[in-house]
Amino acid sequence: MTDFTTGAGVPRNTTSTELVAASLKRRRRKQSRLQWIGLGAISVAFLMLFILVSSLISTGWQAFTQTHVTLEVYVDPEEIPVDRLPRGGFDDALAASLGKMVPGVDMSDRKTARAVESILSNGAQFSLRDMVVADPDLIGQTITMKVPVSDPYDQLNKGLIERETPEENRRVKNNEIAWFDALVAQGAISKPFNLALFKNADSRFPEQAGLKGALVGSFWALLTCFLIAFPLGIGSAIYLEEFAPKNKLSDFIEVNINNLAAVPSVVFGLLALAVFIGWFGLPRSAPFVGGLTLALMTMPTIIIATRAALKAVPPSIREAALGLGASRQQVVFQHVLPLAMPGVLTGTIIGLAQALGETAPLLLIGMNAFITSAASSPFDSATALPTQIFIWADSPERGFVSRTSAAILVLLGFLVIMNAIAIYLRQKFERKW
């Protein structure tokens, strides 16, 4: 029977070299298991990210193109007289032009004429109107113009409507498919890049809906947030880190700042609804109110990041400046803060990127209204990118499905750019001590 000295199963005659070798083997096995667990966790995370991005791209890439039809439109002076501009039969002029291109239809039949006219987007008549109003000399001439088709035909051209589906279950009937195929055979159908996605504001019609209003609203809200949160956050961090006495009051403030950074965003939305709109009477749906709300959310993040950057500056910098006769204020603003600025800017950009993606507080202050024009000032009604995504995701029209995914991709693109800028600034200006 083997004689053991401990419960670990080590014989008494085992040498120290053998003990060390056995211990190394156990540690290497544990280290190897830990490495495989870490690689597995990273692989799962990348797999989830790949699935998310792939699903968004597979759904949203269709929204970056839009089906157009090329028409030869005769601007009839009887239908569109100069003295009645901007009124006139612009829709009739488009329908007449399209009817000539579709074989075998009787445009005198009102029902058939409506069905043919439904191929075009409802906004096509306004495009023609704007062209004629800008240049009345076009009246009496035949002009060539490309106009978007309506959403069902756009989906048909992109293969999102299956032709094999029974007619009663399709949005586009057999005769309408034949009309569209005739336009394709004539080379009148094209599918260029969808500039309207970025040039147009929101619309009830998917083929006309765009992100311009949301982009402008997000810009005004982030600008307001930056102008308020950046100076107040940095000033608060400098005072707490460099000038405030270390007592119970400063400890209490620090604890509350850390707690505010973890408060759910919906709480800030409720606060803004009660204070900014309820007490101060500021306008609903305004980017200025949204910027104030986002500033309250972003300020704790900026304060914490700025204090961490100030702490990272070695004490020897402060001591050397004080030893040369600099005042406390000169030490902070001429020596410490410039060295900490890369970390400050990084924290600020990350805080603004977080604010850009917030939805709940903006919903509570009404920035999910149906706005058909971009805001010209921070006090005009507007939407933002996250709330526009919420509106489109809640819309029943199928055409908004791809636009929802496209808007998410645009938002993710902005977030990636902002984080890339933060990484670049940190690597370029970071000092190694």
C-alpha cells in the first residue's frame, strides 16, 4: 500500500522536481481550458454580431435602390395653364404619358386609368409640378423625366412579390404585372441608387419616405447636447478632481454622479416631460428639448471619463509645475488638462454616440410625430434617427420593412464612425508615462 503524506495523493518519496512538474501540468491544463473558453465566448459573440448585421443587410439593402420609370410627358397647356400654376392636371399628364406606353388599355375607362396611374408613385405629380413651376416655358413641350413607381411595383421589380403566388393573395394582379413587364421590355424601368432615402423626409408612402428629417433632427439634438453637456461636464469633473475638498459632501456628489450614469434612459425622458415641457412650457417634439434630455444623460458619462483622464496624469506633472511657481489654476488648465484632453474627447464622443442611439426619452417628449419636412431650427418639430426607426417598424406597409433595416444600418454607420474617431484621437494623442 502506497504511503501518502496528504490527501492530495502525493507519495513521500516524490521529489520537489516531480512536484513542480505535476503542478505545471495542472496549471497549463487550466490555462488551456480558460483560453478555449475565452475563444468560445469571442466566437459566439462574433457569430451573434454576424447574424445581426447579415439580417439587417439582407433586409435593408433593397431600400438603397428605387425603381423608376422613364416617361415622355407632354405638358398640355389646356390641362396645365400658366395662369393657374402651381395648380393643374399634373397627374393627368403623367397618366396620359404612361397610358401610351402600356399596350391594350383603354384610358377612357376611369377604373382602368386609375389602375394604370397607380403604377406611379403619388409624389410623381409633385415632381412634375415643381419642374413646371420652376420653368413655366415647359408648358406646351414634351419633357423626359424619371419618376419612382409605387411601392407594390417596386417590390415586384425587386422580387419581393412572388409571381407564382395566387392572384387573390398578391397586391399586384396579373394584368398589372403584364403592364409592368411591357414597360420593362421597352427599357423604361431602371433601378438607380435611392437618393430619396436621404433627401426626403418622412411620408405615408414607402417609396417617398426618407431620413432627411430624422438626420436633421438628430443633428440639432446632438448639437444642443454637446453645447450643454461638454462644458458643464468638463467643468464639473475639473472641480471635483482638482479643487473640491475631500469631505462627505464631495463623496455624496461623486456617488450620485456614478448612480446617474446607470439610471435607465426612460427616467430622463419622464423628467424632461415633467420639467422641460410641463413646467417650462418648451415645445413638444423639438430637438432642443431632446438635446436637453440627452445632455442630462450624457453629462455623468463625460464627468466620469474626464475624472479618469485627469487621474491618469502623473502627479509629477503637477509637482513640477507647482515647483516652478505656477498657480493651482495654471497647473490644471495649462499642464494637466491638455495632457488629459485625449481621454476627455474620447469619453465625450462615446457619450454622444450613446445619446445618438437613445429612443425612450425622445419618444416621451414627442419626437415620434409624423413630420413631413426637415426642421430648420432646434425649436421646430422633428424626429430623430432612433424614433424614425421606431415609426417605420410600427408601420403596416411592407415597403417600410426594408427601410427600417436601412435606417438601422445608417444609424450603426454613424455609431461606428463616432467610435472610430474616438479610437483615432486616443491613439494619436495618448501619452505613455
